[in-house]
Amino acid sequence: MISTVIFDYGGVISSPLFIGIGAFEEAEGFAKGSLLRLLFGETHYIGVEGRAIADEIGGDPDTLESAGEVEDEPDWHLLEKGRIDVATYFRRMVEKAPAVLGKPLDMEAYGRFWRSTAPGVHWMVVHKMRELKQRGLRVGLLTNNVREFGEHWQATFPMTELCEAVVDSSHVGMRKPEAGIYLLTCERMGIEPHEAVFVDDNADNVAAARAVGMEAVHFREDPWVALAELEEILGRRGGR
């Protein structure tokens, strides 16, 4: 029986991340997908637009890694694991930019773009979290995130009211899709993986959750579709 629903933050509780990155690349004269590689070490990682760009240019991460175009441990991953800070991440990004983009990155222009992409909140998801708690289900949160951003994103919705446990990659030194972070989340919730449904917008993270025994929902462009899939699982698996 399902007792617990665990939500991702970025792209699930929040609206999609880095919308407009393709237009920014084009405006700055960068090759399609190159800014994604600079920022994240891969082309498919962040948001629905990033994945669409990866599909368009054939950005399979395994192929790119074998060709030397994807780092084994990108700086973004180190940032999300709390192993480097934001200042170090941006310094390294500026240093790598000419080799990846073909020219230096205008940080003022990038800063304007970054500020313009601040995500909103999927309030229908927040309301669903509250409804689940009222029905007697337990609610948790598992996010790949950045330590320095915590104060901001945690204030965007009533996290402490709704989430019984919060696991932030930058505080535990692991990140999705590593199996250990799912198991740690279940441990902190006091459950076995088969008792949980995990909701995430990244297909790799969804597959990893299923691999450790969790049910999982792949949250795509339409939040209502994902919430309906969640309800189907709860109905099938005896969630309240």
C-alpha cells in the first residue's frame, strides 16, 4: 500500500526552469545546445526546453560523453552536491566558456537572462500536496538544488506546512539519479521504497526511483496529466 508521495521541486512544484534558453543562445550567437553544455555539462538536464534542444541536436548524453563533450562530473553536479559553492561554479563557467561557446560569455547579458527566467509555482501541485495530507497520506520533498538558493526557493510555497521531510542534494552530498538519495529520503520518512510514489520532471530521475522500488510519475508539460497519473497509482495501490 502507498503511504507516501514525494515530490521534486524544480519543474514540479515550480514551473519549468530555464525557459527561453534557446532564444538566448540564438541571440548571443552560440551554437544550439552549447550553453546547456557549459551550464550543466550536458544538453538534456534542465527543463522541458533543454530536453527539446537535446532531442533536436541529437544530444544523447552517453554519445556526448564518449566524444568528450560531457564531463564525467560536471561542475553543476558538484554544485548540487554542495562540493563547490556558487562563486566557484560561476568562475569555472567563465573560464570554460570560450572553449565551449566559441567566445567569452557576457555575464551581464547572462545575468539578465537568468533573472528573467525565475520560475513561478504550480499551485495546483501545492493544492494537491495539501489535499493528500488531508486524506492521511504523508508528503515529502526530494530536490537536486543549490545550497545558496535554499532561502529563496523554500519561501515560494508553504514547505514546512506540507512536507514531513525535505532532502536537498546540496545538504546530503548526493543527487538524483543516484540510488542513495532515494533510499535516504525513504529512510528519513520511515518507509520502504515500495510504499512511496515519486513525482519528477526528469525521465532519468523517474527511472532511478523505479529502480529502487518506488512508483513514479513523470511530470511533463501538463501538470493536470501528471496529477491524474498520481491519482491512478494511488487508486491502484491502495493510497487513501
